[in-house]
Amino acid sequence: MTTPARIAIALALLSAAACPGDSRLQGGCVDDAQCIRERGEGFYCSDKFKPKVCLCTTDSACGSGAFCNQAGLCQPRVGCETNAECPSDTVCDTTQNQCIEATRCTSDLQCPIGTLCNLVTFRCEPGCRVNGDCPLSQVCRCPADQPECEIGLCKAGLCDDQSFCKYAELCEYDPAVEDTTCQPDTRGPYCEQCQLSAGSGLALCDQPGNYCLVDTSVPGGRASFCGVDCSAGQPCPNGFECDFVVILTQALCSRDEDCQPTGAACQSDDECPGGRCAIPPGETIGQCAGICVGHEGGAAGTGFCSCVQDSDCPQDTCDTTTRSCGLTRAPCQLGGDQCRGQLSCVNINGTGGCVIGKNCAPIDGVSCAEVRASR
């Protein structure tokens, strides 16, 4: 006699938890096909109870106004999860799952950029805690009379680092406003156009240390631009980075075989970074040699050999007319040793080159055409 009573109680609970007015859920079913036919996709015929009943498997089966609870029953939702579930002129406060007036707020996330939620008035008001609360290119600053604050205001025309600035600008202290602002970097001709003479591989822009560089963003090396010296650790402006200035050797070539072996003994190209292993016919051991590359300034038919060791690079000497080093253009005195340092050979993307300095040049993904257009 106890078993029927328990079943009756279970069915009563099942009926009470069902969606209001849903008589089909309270009725029995024969198989899953009947539940899908009568209730739709997402229902199945459960034998947990007698008689069998249709239970849900997903929230979507219950419609927008209900969800599928752990018992497999569609239960009406209380509150909201999205704005679409709220009346017009209201929004869904997802922290409390309640519809509130569109002009009210309960968190900063509900406020437009540059504003914060006042938890006393529940209204969005101008303010910021970090730069990310502000519109693009604006910074968060405390009021002038407060050296420190929890809530500041967004201000335009200032910067915290160079990412706030245009290309070729630095973020530096400006005494006129007693804060940091973006200022043009006037230390050199950033991205100005220059001309590499055919076969020279080396040209200067306006002053020593600023080299005319090949613009790799233009196919075929048909364009060049001015870099700016950063060999002494000078900072580069926004959009630029400090990198090596590399030239090839002074040995002319038109094919790899024209580059004479000068390096260590080898048995494969892998042993000659930036060059190749030149193995005489019939031999198994050769010597590292450069490869023929170059064509600076658009010259066709003649290239320059890459280096495989430091001694392949040209020696720098003091020019008696300009009183500067012939390659690095650093100041020098006749008879002095300021130019005596041996240029080093480095492997740049599989090609050996001689490092003559370091220049600020556009970072990957930024071209000089974009830099010039931003001015």
C-alpha cells in the first residue's frame, strides 16, 4: 500500500513543477517520437514515472520564457538574461537578472566609455579609473587639485606612452601643460625619401649615423628611406624600432661562384651561416663562401658578395676631407684610432652582412608611406 502512495506523491510534485497550463506534460507518453511530435525537439519519453511523461533536455526546448530544470521540467524564468527579454526603455541588469530603466546602471559595464556608474544615484557620470575607461587617445587623470584619486576624468591631448601618439612622435614631458604630450621627434628625417646610388650600398641622410635604407615594403627594393641613428641607445618614436644597419662586402659578383671562399672548412651549407659551402669538384670538404646578393639602388646584373666572417667586412678609415669615418661617419681625427674597429659579420635571414650602425626604422606592419601620410 505504500508504493502507490509514493507514486501519487511523485506525480503530484511533477504536476506542480510543470509549466502553468501545460496539460500535455501532465499526461503520459508511449515513446520519444510522441514527445517530439507533441512537444517538439528537445523532449523525450521518460520511464522514471508511471505513467511515462515527456521531459525536456535543453533550455531551448522550453522557449524564451522558461528553462529546463534538473528534473527535466520546463520552469518559468524569473528576471532576465538579455535586453531582448525586457520591455522597451529598459535593459537587463545581468548582475541581478532584473530589468531596469535604460537610464539607470548598477555597474560600470553598463555605462558609455568615459563614464562610470554612481552607485548612489545609479546613473552614469563622467569619470575613469584607468586609461581603458576613456575614449581612444585619451588618458585618465586626477583632478588638478588631487595628486591621487580613485576616480579621475578622461583628458585629450595627453599621453602616458608612445602608443598614444602618431607615427614618428615621442611621448615627453611638456612644461607648458605640466604633463606628458605627444611631440614630433625632430632628431632626424624619419622616413624621408632618399636615393641609393647604383652599386653603392651606402648613403647618408643629412648627418652622420642616419643612413639611407632599402624600403622592403616596396617590391624589388625600388624605394628607400632615411633611418635615424639609435646606436647610442636613443629611443625610437612611435611606429619605429632600433635595428642594425647592414651592408654587404665590397666584392662584386653576378653569381654565387664569383664569391671566393674565405671562411672556415665545411662539408655543408649548414656550417656556413649567411653563406654557402664551396666544395671543389671531387672533394668532400670545402670552405665557407658568400652568396651573391645586393643590387642596391636598382642596379641590374651586378651584386655584392655576402660575408661569412668579420674579416670579409670592409675596414673603416678616417676621411681626410670630412674628418669622419668613411663608413660609420663618426667624427675622427687624422692619425687617431676612432675608426679602427673591425665591422662584424652577422647572419640576417640567411644572408651574411656587415653591421655599420643602428637606425630607427618602421616596425613590422608599418610602412614609410603610412608614416608620411599620418603627418
